[in-house]
Amino acid sequence: MDAMQVQAMAVATERRRAEEAARVEVAILRIDEDEYGYCISCGEEIAAKRLAVDPTIPTCISCASGGGR
């Protein structure tokens, strides 16, 4: 049973790493397109504090919480 848990944890870790790498790639593309720092939903600027917590975040807090603008 322990070996199965270790394997499941390894698979989950690899999945999280792949997802994070994908988010970083998208953020780099947005930098290249001069779109970084702007919400992909409403186009408003994403707060610097929000980006400081997660530089790959693609939406403003309003859109992320379902409020939109």
C-alpha cells in the first residue's frame, strides 16, 4: 500500500509541475505580446500585489472571483 501511495504522490507532483510550467509559458507569451499584467477577461490591469503573489496569474481579482467588470 505504501508503494502505491508514493507512486500516486509522484504522479500528482509531476502533474502540478507540468501545470506550473504551462502557466509560466503562457505568462512569457503574454510578456512577449505586451499583454502581461492585464486581465485576460476584462482587460483591466492586474494589481501588482496580486502578481507578486503569483506572477503567472492571468486574471484580476474581480474576474477571478466571478465578478467581472
